[in-house]
Amino acid sequence: MAIKLPGLGEDRNIPLLAVTLLSALAVVLAVVNMVTARSNTQLIGEVRERQQLINQGIQLSPLNVQLSQLIGTLAFQSGDSDLRAVLERFGVTVGEGQASPPGGDASAPKP
């Protein structure tokens, strides 16, 4: 069986099977598009959550530095070797003056 298209004449018939396969392909591609769009929406939500955590970490960073300095000063003044060991395990060096957080400058003035 073939479908006759107007204006193409008798010699230009499209087999019914070809039309059916093209229609099925269009439906499959539409479903794939919907699934991909839903997946993208979920991934965008996850990225937003992670970005929010990163932003919160950036906001809390100065507080972490100040806390490290205060604990280091306390460890130095009290001579608490266990507290010094804990700080050094996390990269905070304790010595004369203030504690130096990882990557920080011990001589930097407090705000």
C-alpha cells in the first residue's frame, strides 16, 4: 500500500511503511527530548544547591580564620600541647604572637 501525494503524480508514491517509521521516529525523539529536559532540570537544581554551599563557605571563611587565631592564642597562652597538636593537624601553626591559619599571615592585623 502506498500514499499518493497530490501534485506529485502517479509515479511518486510514498510507501506506508516509510511514513509510519518516520512518525515513530518523531515520537521517540520527542520522548527523548522530554526525558533530557527533565534530567537537565534536576542537574540545575543540584548545581544551585552546591553553589549555595560554596557561597556560605566563602561567607564563613573570615570567621574560621578568626576562630583559628583565637584558639591558637589560647593554646599558646595556656601551654596546652594537646590543643596545639589538634591545631597543627589542621595546618594551624602556633608560636609567638598569634596563631597562623593555613595560608594566612600571622602578622596580619585583626579587623
